[in-house]
Amino acid sequence: MELSEIKEQCAAAAAQVCDAAGLRAGDLFVVGCSSSEITGEKIGTHSSVEVAEAVFEGIEQTLRERNVFLAAQCCEHLNRALIVERAVFERFGLDQVNAIPQPKAGGSFATTAYRRFADPVAVETLRQSAKAGMDIGGTLIGMHIHPVVVPLRIGYQKIGEATLICARMRPKFVGGSRAVYDETLM
């Protein structure tokens, strides 16, 4: 698959997730990405900065146009820490950690985010404040999305060879069997 096609797919998939999740300006969107899986290899074995850059460019452009913040998840070698812009770190009151991701220790996607963000900050957790996200290649982003996490079905099931799983949050149901729920929040 061509890098331009990966970029286009990621941009379109991010737009579909934003629409399906009803994201608004100022919301937080988390992305986990295995460039190895996109190229058809096992996660963590063939990290590709070029593939990660295409993914980042497509998603970041879509989110920037909507004023939605991006959080780039690192791999398990950095305990799935995240790279965010300083504005996100401050706005959400997150805790900074000391790590600079590398392609083989943090992942190519997080490395790209660290290099491309104006003022990157590594944080340990988003405190479940993301409203939606994309998991490209089985990177396990659910812990960063506000409970309750609901899977989204969009027009893409794969980016390259990697399985794409998208999710959004919804408010918890409370009140039991007699409660009436707002259908727009489901």
C-alpha cells in the first residue's frame, strides 16, 4: 500500500470517528498505532517511521481542522504512556513523565508525534478523558477513553494490513429498570 493511500485512509477514518462520536472542539482523541501491523508484520517487529508519518499526517490534519486534540499512545515499552501537546497536558491536568519515544521503544507513531508537535509532553495517562479514538493494529487504547467505551463501526476495518478498531465513550447508564435514557447520548 502506498503511503499516500495510508494517509488518505487515516484522514477519512478519523473524520468518520469524529462524526460518529459527535466530537466537539476541545475534545481529546487517542490513537494507538502499530506501523508493523500496517505493513503486515507482527506488532513491535518492523517499526516504520515512514508509515507512522503517513498515519500521523492524515489523522492530525483531520483533528486540527475540527479543533480536536490528539494523544499519541506509546507502545508497551513505555507502559503505553502518551505524547500530547503542552496545551493538552495543562488543560486536562495530566502528570508528566520523562520519556522520549523512539521507533523501537515507544513506537514510530509516538516518535512522530513527539517530533511533530510544537511542544510535546509525555504523560502517564489521560485519566480516561479521551472521548474517542482509533486503535490501528491491536495497540489497546481502551484504558484511555472515558468509561463506558463503545465500539464504532465505520467505513474502514483496516489500515494497510492492520485491523482498525474505533471507539467512543458514552455516559454510564444509571437508575435501573424504570429509568428513561436520552437516546442522543447512547
